[in-house]
Amino acid sequence: MFTLPLAAASLGVFLVFQVILIERRLATIPGPFLAKFTDYWKVYHLLKGDYGEALYWWHEHHGPMIRTGPRHISVGDANEVSRVYQIKPLLHKGNMYKGIIGWFKGKNVAGLEGMFDEVEHANVKRVIAPAFTWRSVLNYESHIDHSAGELIQNLQNRDIVDMNEWLSYWAFDSMNNIAFSSDLGFMRQATDIGGTLSTIRAVTSIWMYIFAFPTVFMWFAWAASFVVGPSGKLVSMCLNHVNSRMDSREKQNQVTGKEEDLLDVYIKARQEHQGLISHERVIGMTFTTLLAGADTTAFNLSWTVYYLLKNPATLHQLQTELDNALLAEALSYPPTLRDLSKLPYLDAVVKEGLRYALLLQLNMDRVVPNGGMDICGHHIPAGTTIGCHARVIHLDKGVYGEDAQDFRPERWLEASGEQRKLMERSGIWFGSGKHTCIGQHFARAKTMKALAMMFMKLEISDADETAKMVSGAK
């Protein structure tokens, strides 16, 4: 007779068998001893804040495949990036992404990066993607010029500035202009309005805790969304803008033919695809646009400027290219994105900054599909979580050269056409595959514009040559 205890015992035996089977299949992959039995090693280094450094050491000494947990594998071969994040067959997102799901009164309002339903992700992305092409970005150039010009004016009026702070002011004002056709006035008031930046930095400081326990944090955030209302100037601003704009459109009962900003894009998508995009989703996408579009761009540009100042020859080469283009009347001021895109050294500096800043300090996890897959000579069973880490991939000497740990834009100019394509394809600064950041063209445009305008108008040097940035590649 098949009883409940017997069924439970059978299930237990089956699960133990599966664990043993997976352990045998992954036993040949090197890694910390504890990683065979527990995620403790990974969690410990995430909480300590040196996970990227520890993982890079393991890859340097033990090869392209490192086991970081019982069912977690870090892939360190840049040549395999396109396979880990391939579209067919698609590898679904791992549990780490649960930590970035946004909640509003119990409803999932995450932007594209927090969507687990691949069909929903594809449908939403298809609706809004036309607004994020390079050609569409050019339509926002006046907004980008306005904010970049305000940044230059403020820097010209000061002798010593905290570049991290001012580039954060610029990034948020610039993204607000693109999203709402207005800004908060960070640069005008030269201050962190409403504690917005300090709040974001506080959240950023606990990211590693969130990613160490993503499922726990997801349920905590879900429960908290019922009792904790929107707080902080950034969230309140998003709510106010969305509600005000949607109320206005509903009263007019029409959709304008030309989007003036990204909020118009989201609201138009809501009106035309109500079964797909809810009111709460518009709020979530708006908030994500501001947070991801501003904070990450400021981070990257800060590091790029820092490395330029630490490498005078590189900075001189960039300034020479800008000066020569001005003399040849190939550039005006403010320069257009079309003209800037023709400057090879500026393009190389932007790419090297993206490669070297190492914004994402953890693996972008994916789950191996049914049937498993072969990577770097190992067969990885279905259900195993694999992922690439920016520190490991972007410093891969096999792709970026023996001097991969150096900030050297020339590598992008010296590489052959095929090698350059490999370098670009291997880069995960904007993610990779189906889930590549939809806002990457905005980030490139803003970085290119601000970088060029700063060094066309200003002479910048270190106020304290001994000062160092607190995180990054080195």
C-alpha cells in the first residue's frame, strides 16, 4: 500500500539522489571547498564587499570555470559571454534578480530588469523600445545639451569641486529633463535636493546584502509595500508626474502624435496596451528610468574622468583630438552627437571607461535549460545557475590583451576589426543578450556629450593627487 510516509521517504531519496548526481557532475569544476556544500563562501564575500576580487583571484589561478556554490558556476571566459546570455535556447534569469523587483501595494511594478516572465518582458520591451534607439536619442539632444551646458557653467565658476558629487547632480538633472522635460534643480541649487542622492547611496550600500539573500528580500519588500507608502523626493516626484500627466491626457481623451519625453512614451504605451502595461507599471518604469539612467551614468563618468586624470598622456590625446576637430571646424560648441560619434579616440575613451569602471559587482546569473549545456569543456546539468562577472570578463587577457588591467583606450584603435567586435561582444557593461539594458544609447550619448564638453571648455586636474576612488577595477 502506497502511504504518505512512504511517499515522503521516496521523495527524500529522490532529492538526495539528485543532489549526489549534480555534485558528481560539478565535482571536476574547481572552487572554494565550502562551495560544494553551501553558498556561504559567496555570501561571505558579498557581505565583506570583496566578492569581485576574490572571484577574480580564483579565475586567475584555477581557470575559466569556478564553482561558487552547490549549484552556482562563474564563467570567466569572455569568449563564452554570448553563449551564457544567448537567446536560443534562452537561459532564464537567476534568483539574484528577485532582489530588484519593485513592489507597489503588493503589485510587481519592476521595470524590464526585474521581469521574470519572458513573454511579458518581450511584449513590454517591444512597445517601448523604439523610443530608445540611437535615432530616437538624437531627438532628446536639446535636453542633453541643456544639462551638460549647466554642468560646464557651474564647474567654470568653481576652483575646487567634488567631481563625484557634481556629476551626480548633472546625471539626475539630465535624466529628469529626458524623462519629464524638467529637472529637480540639483545643479542650480548645488545641493542634494530632498536627500535623494544620500538615500540612493544608502540603498546602494546594502545592495550586497540584497543580492546575498534575494528571495528573502523580495518577500520582505512585497510585505512592506502594503504598509509603507512612497517616501523620498524621487519616488514622490515620479508618482506626481505620472498621475498629473495621465489625468491630463484622460481629460483630453487624446494622445499627442509626438512624444516630448519618456513619460509620454510610457503613458502612450499604457493607453494603447492597457492589458499589458498597468498604471503601477508606468510608475515603476519611470522610477527605474531615473534611478538606473542617472546613478549608473554618474558612476561611469566619474571613473572615466578619474582614470583620465591619472593618465596624463591619455588625457592629452583626447584633448588634442577635440582641439584639432574644433580647428578643422569638424566640431562646434556645443558639439552634436553626430559629430562626436566621428571622433575615434573619444569613442575609445568612452568604451574603455565602460570596460574599466566595473559597475556591476556580481555575476549576472542565468539558469541552464533542460538538456544542460557544454561550456569550457564541462557539461553543466540543467537547473545549474551560471553567470559572468564584469571584473573577470572585462580583465580577460585573452580578449582585451596582456595589459587588460591598465586603462588604455588605444586598445580599441589598435585591434583588428574582428578583435574589436569580440571585445565589444564580450563586454557586459550594459548586460548582454535579450536583457541588454534598453537605455544604453542614452547612457553613451550623455557620457560622450558631457566628457567632450568638459574637456573642450575646462582645464581639469587633481586637487589632491594622492586621493583615490574607493571601489572599481583597482
